[in-house]
Amino acid sequence: MAARAYWQGQIRLALVSIPVEIYSATRSGASVSFRQIHEPTGKPIHYEKVVTGVGPVDADEIMKGYEVEKGNYILLDQEEIEAVKLESKKTLELTQFVDADEIDVLYYEKPYFVVPADDLAEEAFIVLREALRRTKKVGLGQLAMRGREYVVSLKPCGRGMVLETLRYADEVHKAQGYFRDIPDAEPDADLLDLAETLIEKKAGKFDPKVFHDRYVDALKGLIERKKKAKGGGRIIEDDGAAPERRGSNVVDLMAALKKSLEKPGEGGAAKKPAAAKKAPAKKATPTKAAPARKPAARKRA
């Protein structure tokens, strides 16, 4: 079954309009989901929409309300909301072009694949894609999807293009508030060299298949063991290992970096620890003999 387009409309560049379709480029991971269960009966817990003083209500009696003051709402139904006219609901107009590295990574939110809607749109689509690729620019505009208008970026991706929704400026915290207490100091040169060496030895091409959700794997393993366990008792795993204490001085950091480079698989051969020297035997401290006790004097009869 073919994927359903998340959005259909057109990209507009000056007087050129290109019909396109947008598809979600990501999907939810294989997370483990739980239901709340009533332990005495083993049955799932349900939720009802309830009005205070009235009780449960039907879905067709529910409207969306915007609170203008405490306890006072403006009511809107779904048709009224969907009827709001916005040009970007059907058209993505590219209004600016910037270098890709000008957009801070904090602003990127979610990617979508962009494809031409039909054969007639392919020529203009390819022209725009290659123009972006040659100029090394990213197109910016605004697009309305699912009840919200987004700032979006558009860039080439293989034979197609990728659209990424961006966060607005007021949705991103200023980094200075979090980083101001970090000292503005030059790092130790030797430590920096060691760190760079370690990074270079671990450098490689990005392969997303190497990474997987180990927490989900562990949860699935727990569920499988619980299913096989008799009596349904609790299964608590605790290796009892105390957290490793980390030093904070330069000597500790230097030793840790050097040790990292010596580990197998870190780019350096493991070195055998030097044989520990035997400590010289301590000389026995001579002890003074306790003075002999004089025999007690006999009492005369």
C-alpha cells in the first residue's frame, strides 16, 4: 500500500509554481508501550470525558474552547477552524535563500520528503533542485500543515528534496543563560592533543544501522523473561556495581585519555601493566624484654 501524502500543494518561486507532495521522512521507533492495568482484576483502565456536575459526555457534544478570562471561553467547531484562510495552506512560497550552515541545529525539527506531484511538474522540480545544489543554498518559506503554520527549509536530497520544519525564534532558549558559568579558558595543550588523537582514531563514516535502542531491547528481554517465569514474581536486576568515581584534576584526565588510547579497538595496542616491584621487607623492630619480677619476700612465721 502506497504511503499517503502528508501535504499536497505547490512550491512557488517567483512566477513559477511546482505541484508537489510531501511525505514524512521518519517513523516512530519500535518503542515498548504500556497500558495501565487494574491489578486485582487484570483488566485495562479506560478514560472517559467527564464534565464536572454532569458526568460522562458524548464526543459530538465537545467543542474547542479558547479561554479569554477565568472560566469564560470562546467556542469554535472544527469547520470554523479549518475554514481559516491562509495562503500557506496550499502554497509554499520560497521567500529567502541562505547558506545551510547559517541555520543553527537547534531550529531543525522534523524532515519530510518532497516529490513532484505529476509528470508535468518534474522538469520545474529538477531545475529548482539543481539550482539549490549548485548555489549551495537552502530555500526558506512558511507552510501550514495540520492546524499550524511552520517556517520550513528546502534543500536537495538525492533525486528529490527534503523539507524540514523549523522552530520559531521564541521556541528556542538562548544558550547564554545555560553556558554563562562555563569559564572562557584555553584548554591544556597536551590534553587537547590527546583528545584530538582519540577523536581521529575513532573517526569514520556515519552508519545509522550501527546504533539501536538498547533500552527497548532490555525491556523486551525483561518482558520475555517475565512471560516465561513461573508465578509471575517480580524480576529486579541490580549488578550492585557502585558508580565509578571520576577525578576532576588534570592528572586524572590525562591518565584517562592515555588509558583510552591504549585500549584495544581505540587505535592503540593494549600495553601490559609493568610488574609490580616487591616492597623491601621491613626490619623487625627490636623489642625490649620485660624486666624479670623479683620473688616476693616470705613473711616470717
